[in-house]
Amino acid sequence: MKRKHRDYQESLLESLKDTKEAIAYLNAALADDDPRIFLLALKDVLTAQDIDISSFAEESGITRQNIYRIFSTKGNPRWGSLTSLLNVLGLQIHLAPKKNESFIIDKKLHKRLASEASKHGISLNELINEKLRH
């Protein structure tokens, strides 16, 4: 069972090296009701993109200890800290109305769509949105 988890984590981190995938992943995490999910996703992106925490801390103006505290299970960053972190990554938060539509994609379909998106060089979210428009 541990091997499957490690395979997933390795695959996830590999996909998050791509900026578009990382942004789609972070946006999906923002949609979750639990704010800690976004912090975990942000931590995954930092890991995938091999960002050095010491230099990241220096650029953001936040101490390394505070960055580790932000990404801990009890992390609850202040707005200024969060925007500083995102700024260093060249990202910003945008607001949009909540979508009332929700649907569940089974695992086989998800895998097929992810493969198709990869072949076209776009994120899974972009592919799904494109298919929903047609």
C-alpha cells in the first residue's frame, strides 16, 4: 500500500513542476472549504519546484521558522504573510463567483482525461472546461 502512495506523490510532484499544472492544483485547493488544503498544496508546489526555503524566506521577508510554522498542520498565516509568499512565486489571488455545478469524475475517466490533457500540453482543468463548453 505504501508503494501506491509514493507513486502518487512522485507523480504529483513531477506534474507540479509545470507552472500551469501547479496553478490549476493551487486553484483546486483554494476551492476546498478547509484552508489548510491550500497550504498543503502550496507546500507541494514548493517541493516540486525545488524551491530553497532559506532563499524563499529571505525573498518573502518571512523567517524560515515562520514559513515552517505556516506549512505545519496548525498553519494559519496572516493575510500579509500569505500574499508575500505568493508574490515571491509570482502569483496572486483572484476572486470569482462560486460555481453551483458539481460533478464527480470516476478514476478511469480522470486518468484518461489527464493523459489527453498532457498530450495537448494543457492542464486537466483546461481540458475539462474546454469539453464542458462543447
